[in-house]
Amino acid sequence: MNDEALLRYSRQIMLDAIDIEGQERMLAGHALVVGAGGLGSPVAMYLAAAGMGRLTLADDDAVELSNLQRQIAHGMADIGRPKAESARDAGLALNPDCEISALTSRLDGEALRAAVAQADVVLDCTDRFSSRYAVNEACRHAGVPLVSGAAIRFSGQLAVFDPRDPQSPCYACLYPPGEGGDEELRCAENGVVAPLVGLIGCFQALEAIKLVSGAGSVHRGLSTFDGLTGQWRHFKVPRDSECPVCHG
């Protein structure tokens, strides 16, 4: 790091849990962010600002006026633009030294597997069960840790799935395929309070920073947040011996 980088990241470097070595690991790190909407916006901006060296932002949607209530990486001038490109520009405005790539076509199949395999950590910021299952399977196959977030109405949740840990469950252990009856529970149909996606997205970014820098302990289990009461709850999630992804 040069003097400018040392100054930029000084507030993190002075933390014993990160220090110079952890910051250098972040600068050499690569995070794949799937979804550049409500969750992906704070994830992308905080990872870029904190010094994640390389970000790949994947989203095939365009910015709409109704997104601006919560998707803070986008502004009025971005309406009609691909979300991945708008979020990339927001991240670069914060930190031009961060390498940010925008993928504007749907990331699935072999393309998804290839993108996951190149990352050090994957952040699932999507809002469909089908996408979450696909990202989870690709992470499991590649052995790349997955930070999963969700937010709807006043309720949010976060879980980290690390296939490098033989005791870690995967997303399909938590929500077995075929039991995702809430497929249509999306913000467009059900609404979401604006700061909730920021809260969960920041939680995701923090876990990604810990995973890449080596700071602290990785989050375990499932954390849920009730925005109407301000209460967090934590649940242990065991690995499912009959999970089709872990044991398929």
C-alpha cells in the first residue's frame, strides 16, 4: 500500500483484528455480489469503500423509479440504466482504486459457476428462491463461502454458509427445495421499509469483510430481525444429512 491507501484505510488498519495484513488480504480479495438492488446497493458501496480489491456486480434488471426508495446506489439520473452499471459507478465514485465489473445479463448455469469459482466470497442479494438455490449450489460446488441476506416488509435475515467447514449447512439445508412456498414474497409485491435492506446489506458486507480479512469469527446459524420491535433472534442451523446439495 502507498501512503494514500494507508490513509484511506487507516481506521480499519488500526483495528487489531484487521491490521495491515487483513487490509492487504482485502485489497487482494474478490467478492461476487449477485443482485444490485436493495441489499446489493449497500453491499457494493461498503465493500468498495472498505477496500475490497475487486468486485463483480451481477444484475440483469434496470433501475426504476420505485427502486429509489431503498436502492441507494442508484439516483434519478440512473432510471433506465442497468442496475449493475449504476452500482458500479456508485462504488467507483467512493473508491476509484477498486476494480469493479458489471454483469448485466442473467447469471446462471455455467456462467454462474464460473463467476463463483473466481471469487473469494459470494454475497446473495437476490429476492427469488430459484436464484438463491442456484447461487447456493454453485458456491457449494466451488467451495466458496456464501453470505445470504433477505429483507421483506419489516423482516430481515442473514446466514453465512461456508462449504470449507464440514459442519456448515448450506442454504438448501435451511430451506429444503420444494418447500419454498413463499416464492412470490418479493418487495415488488409485498413492500419493504427502506432502512431494512440497508441494515441487512451492511450485515452482509461485514461478514464478507471478516471472511476475506480473517477478522473475528464467521457468523453461524440464522439471524432474523423484526423491524417493528427492533428485536434480533438467532437460530442454530444444523447440516441436513439428507440435503440434496450437501450430499447429492
